[in-house]
Amino acid sequence: MTLIKSISGIRGTIGGAIGDNLTPIDAVKFAAAYGTFIKKQNQEKEKIKIVIGRDARISGKMITSLVANTLVGLGIDVLDLGLSTTPTVEIAVPIEKADGGIILTASHNPKQWNALKLLNEKGEFIDGADGAEVLALAESNNLQFAEVDDLGNYKKKKNYIKKHIKEVLKLDLVDKKAIKKAKFKAVVDGVNSTGGIAIPMLLKELGVKCIELYCEPNGHFPHNPEPLKENLTDISKLVVKKKADLGIVVDPDVDRLALISEDGSMFGEEYTLVACADYVLGKNKGGNTVSNLSSSRALRDVTEKHGGTYTASAVGEVNVVKKMKETNTVIGGEGNGGIIYPDSHYGRDSLVGVALFLSHLANKKVSCKELRDSYPSYFMSKNKIQLTPKINVDDILTKMASKYKDEEVNIIDGVKIDFAEEWVHLRKSNTEPIIRIYTEAISQAKADALAERFIKEIEEIIA
């Protein structure tokens, strides 16, 4: 059990000792620090407003109550969207003219986890410097609460997911007519969280027949909620059984999107972004793209095919967004199925991803499998090594970079080593106490073999 404070927010397991886990005391402390930070940034304002929303985790109601009332105690007005998605809260912040936002979700982590993901006034994740200031405030205990006449107001606002869907349907490249004409049938795995509300609702608006699997938002995840192949056997079987055109899978807070082809094979979360980018770039010749260092080379290939320029960023949504703005990107994201489409907002959004993907599929008039086969064929292996307090990650990464100094080495985020036909990316996770080991090659066997080789080399250094 652990508490992780990083660029991705405050994330930890429920219960246990204060400071070691996400206990009620810790939730209050970090909510108070964030609220104080927002007040400092807006000292000229008489009233501050923060939007909050949560996924369907079992601990969600408890954490929401603690966070909301802490903000009210600081004199901040709270707009609570209730069961929501990360991208829904992100779009709500600027629409509601709020000064910030908090999403209560641990994303792809198992049900014992929860987190506070912190947004600025644009509905984008706060950057590293602002995050550091929030953490410093939390540790300083220099937090001043409001007197009784100055307490904030608490208000609930229902049905914001519907508003989010309306915003998605307004996007110029969402071809509603073509999608309805295609008469798609899709199976949706909402992992018993808020994707089970949002995705079927979106598909109904697009005229797609929806077969629901694990779409009851009760927080009891029926499988590991990370949308990886090994966790998606049920939906793969159901797509084939129901003769569906595709399967749609999201993580608990609906910012990661994975797709299943009609034959039950993985379209691949890496290729979600590739396909959406192919569609958007086809409408924006010469447009640029960005993904993080752990993402597939396929995005680079597709971007260059359309005459654009691809750029890699450090891992983390805030890093991707920063690089996207620097390079005037038309679409970007992360290879874990995160689609960031600036015409909508600067946040990973599975609703936008579904709408763009279905528009692409409808216009191409091909099957999911045919579309997937049309892209450069790369294969990834995603592995991890559990960390203990005795493991010096920085020392490991330094030694690996030195060992492979004659190759193309990138150290902006961990160590990425590019070989002629394959690459490996080694980095300490922002969200779990692990070292992530991502490899990619021209066959699955080669990707797996490269991963096994580097796992062995790291274990030898640890030993």
C-alpha cells in the first residue's frame, strides 16, 4: 500500500496509515493545499469556484465528500458533477468559468486506489511547478480556513456527461451522417465505471447499436481495469459472438480508449491514436502530431505520410500537451489509448476518440481489421518491475544509458534506446511503485525478447 505524489496528482490506496496511503486525513490535506494554491493565484477575486467529479470507485463518495467540504471550508464554491469522466470535468471547468478542477479517480489502477487529479482554470492538468507548490503547501501546514460567514457554497449539477456529448457532436470532423448510415454494432466494456454511462449514451446519439458489457457504474471492476489485451478476453469473445463491427473499451475515468476488431483481435490501444490521427491528418494536410516516448513509431509513419512532422514528448499528459502547443499540433496523445484533439480541448478524451474513429471507419467503408492491417505493423511489449525502497532507480537508468551510449539514447524521461528496427523505454512510473519497460519491434516475438533481455539486465544491476 502506498501514497504517490507526482505530476499525475495525489494517488494512493484507501485505508491504512496516514501519510502512507490515501486516508481521509491525506485527502483533506491535499485538497486544502490545492484550494489554497488556487486562492493564492486568484487573490483579486471575491469568490473562487472549483469543479469536481468522480469515477464510480467504491471509495468515490467518501473521497468526494471529504474534498468538497474541505474546499467549502476554505471559502471556495464547489460545483459537483457527481459520476463523471475525466474529460467531462476538463471541459466543464472553462464552460463554467471555474478557477480549477479536481477529478477523483485513480484512472487505470485497481479498485483499492483513488486519487486527486488537479486541473487549472483551462481544465488542463497543472504543470510540474504548480504541482510542486501544492505539495509544499500540504507539507507546510500553512493553510488558513474561512470563518463561518465566508464559507463556500456547495452545488450539484447533474447530466454533464450529456453536455459533454453535445460538445463532441458539434466537432466539424465528427461525421454523424456517415456513422448513422454505416449502421455499426458495437460491444462496450465500461469496466463498471462511468464509461458505462458515457459511451453507450454517445453511441445512441450516433445511431450505433450498443451491446453493453460491464456497464453498471458500481465500482466493482470485473477485471483489471487497464485496457490491455490480457484483461479483455470477455469482450473479445462477445464481439465475435454478437457479430459486432467492433468492441470499445475504456478505463474507469474514460481517458483511455482501446478497440477490438470484428474477429475479436485487438485493434490495439497504440493504434487508437494512429487511426484517429490518420483521419484528422487526412483533413489537415501537413498537420503535426505529438505522442510520448513510450508510444508506437506508427504515429510517426502516418504523420510523415500526410506530410506532417512528428515530435516525441516526455510521458505524462501535461508534457504531451505542452509539446503539442509548442508545435501547433492538430492531434496528439499517448499510446495508451489517450486521444488529445485540440479542436475539442487539451485533454485525453475517449468520447472524442470514439467519435473520430467511427467517422474514419464510416468514411473508409472498411472493417476494423482491414483498417488495422492498413497501418505499419509494429508490436509492443509492456512490462514492469516492482520497486522496493532499496532499489535505486536513477542509478539503474544511468547505468543502462551508459551501457548503450553508442545507440540513439534519449534521457528526457527515463531512458529510451532506439535501435534500427526496435526500441526500449525504461522509466519510473508516475502512478505506481514500478519501473515500466516498454519495447517495440517488427514482430511480437522480437518485442517480447527485447523486453526479457532488458528485464534480465536490470535485475542483474539490482542484484
